[in-house]
Amino acid sequence: MTKLQFDEKGLIPVIVQHAITREVLTLAYMNKESYKKTVETKETWFFSRSRQELWHKGETSGHTQKVISIRKDCDSDALIVEVLPNGPACHTGEGTCFHTMLEKFDDTVGYNIVTSLINLIEEREQSMPEGAYTTYLFEKGVDKICKKVGEESAEVIIASKNNDAEELKWEAADLFYHLLVLLQNQKVSFYDLLQVLQKRHDSKKQK
């Protein structure tokens, strides 16, 4: 911490980023005490400029953020804190505070769609809105969901055998969606799946 450059008010700006999706969740500020608490607890603590006090993210909402890493920029006057969030980052209930689009110049899609889809499937299971296909799957249960995963897997194979890239794209998307529903049904986090892949990747690099 002695290497960090805090401003004249004793603060340093902090970009909070999802450790897996790389989505920017929020921009906040830390002082030396909140930084120390963040390191000690491995959960995010910030300094509120409006209230002039420390605050623990998720203390009242339960939407805590598990800290994976902390990085500083080349001037040592800004931080990136990579986290695994336990719920939405924004007080509005949105996954990120940066949820309002002002300008968009192309149709490039990032990993944020995966997070949005995961959150939607989880919300569907909790609220079970009538008429939603995801609700139908959860109502039918694991046997129906597994059947759909099997059917979509077969469709992916057929599209591949036909060398039909357009069909493969759509069938793979169907398979991915049904796999996410199955993971939610079994209470297995998609991010846990990614961690398994990361561990496998790291172990192969060490050999």
C-alpha cells in the first residue's frame, strides 16, 4: 500500500471488474483504511465521499464481492479490483452500474450477454412467470431439461456433419442455453465450470 498514490483527500479511484467476464461493475473510491479492510477480509470495502465513511459492499443487501485480485496502474494512482459478485453490483438491481447505453457504434457482442442470460435464467426460476419457456423447463424438471440438452447436442452434431456453419451457430446457441438451464436446476454455477477449465488449463501449462 505504501507504493500507492492517494490524492490530496486520501482517496484512490477503484474500478471493480468481474473476474471472469471482465465486465466493469462499478467505479468507487478507497482510502488507506478501506484498502486494508479489503485485503484483510477479501471482500470490497470503499470510502463514501457523500457520507464521509467506510462502507462494506453488500453489508445490507447481501450482494458482497469476493476479491480475486487487486492491480494498480502504471502511475500507482488507480486500482482495478477483480471480484466474483454475490448478486448485482448496482443499487438499482442491475448487474453493473454501467447499464445505461449512451452510444453504440457496431454490433459487436461481448461476454456480458452470458452474464445477462445467467441472471435471467436465475430470475425465471425464482419468479416462474407464466408463459415463459424457461419456466416451462423448470416446471417439467430435470428429466425434460436433460432431454432438451440431448436433443440440442444431436442437432449440433448434425449441423457439423452437414458442414453448415449457419445452422451450427444457432444449434450451438440452443445447446448453450439449455446447458445453462440445467446448471441452474442443479445449482452448479457457470463460473465454477469456468474455474474447472482454468485449473485444467493451468495444470497443462505446468507440465
